[in-house]
Amino acid sequence: MDKSYMTVKEFCERLQVSTSTVYRMIKAGQIPAVKFGRYWKIPWSVFDTIR
């Protein structure tokens, strides 16, 4: 698997937020994400800019 993306679960664990918050932010366009099949993946670069 390409390590340039993290799962929503990994993103939530690192930022200490709930999955529903992250999915809401993805839907609102606040977090850029890519859908692979039925799973959303978030680029690592997004996490680097948030920190």
C-alpha cells in the first residue's frame, strides 16, 4: 500500500478527534481526501500542514 496516504482512523488517532468529525470535514471540503473503493484516504501532506 502507498504510504503517502493515511486512513481516516490513523488521522483521528493522531489528531485526537472522532471519525464523525473527520468525515464531516471531508464532506465540507475542509480536509482533502481521496476515496479508494469504499475507504477514504487522507494525504500525509495534510497532516504535516495541520501540525
